[in-house]
Amino acid sequence: MLLRCRIPLAEFELDIDVSFDARVTSIFGPSGSGKTTLLDAIAGLRRVSEGEIEIDGKVLFSSPRGIDLSPQERSVGYVPQEGALFPHLSVKKNILFGGKRNNDSGTTQAFTMEHVVDVLEIRSLLDRPVTMLSGGESQRVALARAILSHPQLLLLDEPLAALDVGLKEKILPYLARVRDEFCVPIIYVTHNMSEVLTLADWVFMIRRGRLIAQGIPRDVLGSPLALSKMEEDTIENVFTVAVVDSDREGGRSKVRTESDLELFIPYVEEPAHRLFQIRLSADDILVGTQRPEGISAGNVLPGKISKIESLDGQAVLTMDAGDVFYVRLTPSAVTKLSLQEGTPVFLIIKARSFRVL
Amino acid sequence: MFILSVETWQITLFSLAVGLASTLVILPLGILAAWFFARKEWPLKSVVETFVLLPLVMPPVSTGLILLKIFGRRSPVGRWLYDRGIEIVFNWKGVLVAMAVMSFPLLVRAARASFSEVNPRLEQVAATLGASPVRIFFVITIPLALRGIVAGALLAFSRALGEFGATILLAGNIPGKTQTLSLAIFNFVQLGKDREAYILLGITVVLAFVSVWSSEWLLRSQKRA
């Protein structure tokens, strides 16, 4: 698949140029980064000012060649965020709506309604009006409708975003089944990391219309540097902790993380054993190669560098110091201290650098 | 009192028939115009919209005078029609044209609001499912906007029945030929035939009530749905 397009938006320009070949490709990014716009462009629902879109050798759009297929000709199944079922038609009429598409559009797979209905377990819903469906049921019906139009590509726009957590876990397996059962490539838009990790073989990370990173989800989402670009250029360390000891006079509390690491933070009135979260910016950690003496910082933690990533004038270090810490330094600091993966170091953190959530 | 005279029947049925015909004539045009106003953008769109809505607020007599000038035999349009054997002025066709022009804005307004409430996402999804624009229009858009369209048509029909000013200028007030309920009431009052006038008054009240009530009911149930 080839996707190269430029679309001017109100606040920025969507400018993507990628080619990929995966069963499930995820487009991952915060809201407002242009993800839905991209799907609309692939489906032919939005004007693309310049670019080329090609699926399986079929050119859907090409500005240099003057090709711009209508949505009807593209054979792309689209499940928009809100599902967009036709409210005046029954479930059955909804899912058969696209079935009338002529099947000679190069599509090799042909699924019967019976098959799709069974895989998505919506048989009992067929005669219901769609206004009587729950959120999870609506999503399954919308999926069935898209699949039964015999698409060459399936576009899913945050299919789980509107569902609450319990329901998400119930729908995820259906998405996995669609992936495994129908052999239609899927482009899956989401801002949820665990959905990417569960479903996708390949991920594109986009922010404000630009590609930030791409690759196998485990690699891309495991990279604090890539994630920092998503989150407005901040890298946060977040720990879930419980108070071990509190000293009101001294103004600090001792807490223990889930990895049994003990830290000093500003005084909190939390009862023992109650779990809460604390945050620490990756920019607020000092790194020393020797144990410092005579300093005020409440936390001096021995540790080891497990990973160093450098890009755009910054270096993000992943540290193992009884728990995982992300530290951001300048590349010159890394050079000056000759830091490498495996180097033993000390992390110096002021108690007041921690913020209680 | 409820046994109506032949003349009353004639007037009532004539009004209903021409009112219905006028509504049927403007229906496809109104739906199309409303859809364009709700879904398309073009330069000077608001000017076009204002022109279509103008009869709603202009004095009906002024509209009638304009229509008379357009369709009169001395105008190019009137002459062109006359040469093809169609005469609008001072016969039932004049009544129909007056009713149609005066009630058109009501239909367009209701239908336009209704079309705007149809989620364009549904039409887009239908397109990705392979439905042609025509199929989308008839299977998705129209059914979803139907209540508003019908309500608008009912309003337009009521307005048509009540038409007076434009009709009297374009079609005249010719008993048995162009006389509608409204024109007849005016006529009877002028002639001092109060009883006849009151009977017709009663009929107009009943017709208007049924029409507006069902139109309101439809619009309310659309909001709920």
C-alpha cells in the first residue's frame, strides 16, 4: 500500500508519505493530529491537494496522473468513529446495504452474510432497529456492514473510543477475529496504546499531520523518545506508590513503588497502603557517574543505563535504578560523561521534583 | 347549517384541488432547492436563498403584481407561453402559480432544516458502501429528512389555501373560475352575505387547524427520533 498525500487543514498541513504492507496497520496519535482526515482521504471523502494513494496495485488517487476515484469505486470499507449506522433501517438492511456492490472490482474474497454474522455474533440482532442497539452491538453491526461490502481495505476509526473499558475488552477479540478470518487489510486509527499492541502489525505515529515514527508496535511504543513527541514534548516518569513513612515536620514522605523502590517525595497526607501516583519529569533528574557527597537532594539512586536514544538535539536514557526511569539530557552531557548502555550511574532527584497526582 | 350549498362545495373543492396541485408542483422543486441550500456551497448562495424566501415577507400584493408583470401577455414570458397555448392570468393556472410562489418558501425552509439535520457522515458511508448519489439521496437522505419535508409540504398547503393578495392580482376574483375560499370570504363580506362568509370561515379554520397541527406533530416527533 502506498499513501502519499498533502491536505491543508485549519491549523497545520497533513503531509504523509508512507508505504506499508501489513494485515493491521495502526495510525496512532493524539486527537486532532489528522488521523480521521487521513482515513477520509483514503476513502475518497475528502479532497487531497497533492499525492498518491494505492492499494494492492490499484490506484485510488494520483494527482500527477489525474486519477481520483469516487468513494463508490474505491472498494474501501469504512467504519467511522460513531459507527454511522442508518437509523431508519433495520440491522439486516444496514449490513446488506453495501452487498449490492458489483463483485467484479478485483475482490477475491467473497464472504456470505451468514459467515460474517456468525463471526461477529450478531444473528440475534438482525431484525432489530439499529436505534435499539448498545454501543458494542452498534460497532459490530457497523463492522459487518463494512465487511459485507467486500472491500479491498478496511478503515476503522477509533472503533473502541466510544465504549467504556469493560466493553472495549469484549470488542477487541471481535476485531482480532475480523483480522484473522477475512484476510482484508485493515487500517486502524486509535489513540490507545494497548489497542495498537493487541491488534496491529505495524504502526504509524503521527502528530500535527506529520509522521513521527513507524515500525513494529512493540519497538515504536517502547521508545520514550517517540512517545515524547506525541505528548507535547514532555517525558514523564509515572510511579504508583504507597506511603511507608511520613514526616510532617521534615516536610517529606517516604513512599514505595510497585518495584519496591523507596523514594522521598514532598509530604503527603495519604494513609499507609493507599495507592496513588506520582510524576517526575525526565528533565528533572541529574545523572552522576560517582556518588555525590554533600548535596541537598533527597534521592540518590544507584542504577545502570539500559538504553540511549538520540534525536534532534536530545538524548533520552532509559535507566534501571530499582525501577525504570526515563532521563532526558543533552547529547553533549552524554559525551562529556562518556555515558553508554551498561554504564553504572547515580540518579539524583530532589524530593520536591516529584508531583503528587 | 352543516348542509353546505353547491356553491360552498364548489369553492371548497376548488381551493383544495388547486392547493394540492400547487403543493405537488412545488414539492420536487422545493426538495431539490432545500437540498442544495443545506448541502452545497456556491458564491452568492445567500442572495439566492434570500430571493427564494422573499415572498414570505413581501406584501403578497406586491408579489402578485410582479407575477402579473411576468406572466401578463405583454411580457416576454407571458407571450412565449401564450404562443404555446398556455395562459396563466385570470384563470385557475394563475391561482396555482400564485399559491405555488407564495408557499414555496415555507416548504424550502422546513425541508432545508430537515436536510441539515441529516448527518452527512451517513451519506459518506453509504458512498463508500458503493451506493450511487441517486440511491443515497432516495434511500438515505430523503427518508431521514422525510418528516420535515412532509411537515413543510403541509405548511405550504395551508399557506396555499390562505393565499389572497397574489391570487387576486394574478387570477382575479371570478366566481366559479378563480374564486378560492379566501377570495370568496372577502367577496361575501363585501356583499353583506355574512352567513355564507361565516360558513367558509369555519371551513378555513378546520383545514388550517388540521394542517398546522399535523405539521407540528411531525416536526416534534422528528426531534424526538
